[in-house]
Amino acid sequence: MTSNSSDIPDNEKASLVGSLSNLKYGSFSRALKTFAKTINKSKKIHGFSPTKLASKAIKLRNKISHNSEISADLNIDIITKGIRQMVLGLVYFGANTIFQTFQFICPQTR
């Protein structure tokens, strides 16, 4: 059955098809969180679990991109070192499998 052979009104079909086709695209935040969940949960990266480090990195990125004040719990040095360690682990140990799984699409700048 194709989308055109259903009894769903055209405007709802178009909305559903659009929503479903967007599932292959995700935000940077979601991709980083998903990646962090694949790392051994007992592993600490500069004192943080991978998911906590990803959350802090996303929070820091949002603060920087919105030119907001960076709070003391967002230590730029430790977070960037942690993300660097995470990326180096990806490059050295998982590049072949990880890069086949993730697709990063950068939106156009405004």
C-alpha cells in the first residue's frame, strides 16, 4: 500500500510523509547523546559518565552559541578535554563501526 492509496486526507498525508522523512535527520544534541549511551557506562571521562559529559558539552555549546553567561559547573577546559578524549577513542577504536551508523548533516547558516 502506498500513501496515495489510503483514505487519509491529502493534507494529513503530506504532513505524515514529511514527518516520517525527517526521522533520518537528527540534531547534534541527539546524536551526541545517542553516541554517549553506546560507551561503557562504568567508564569515566574526566570524572563524568559519558552521558553526563555529553549533557554538559551540549549545555556549554548552547551557552556559547546564545552568548549566555557560562556557569561555574561548565568548566570549559574539563569539558573540552573530555570531548577530545571521547573523540580520540572514537577515532582509534570505533571509527569503522561508528561512522557507518551516524550521519551528520549541518544545516545551512543563516
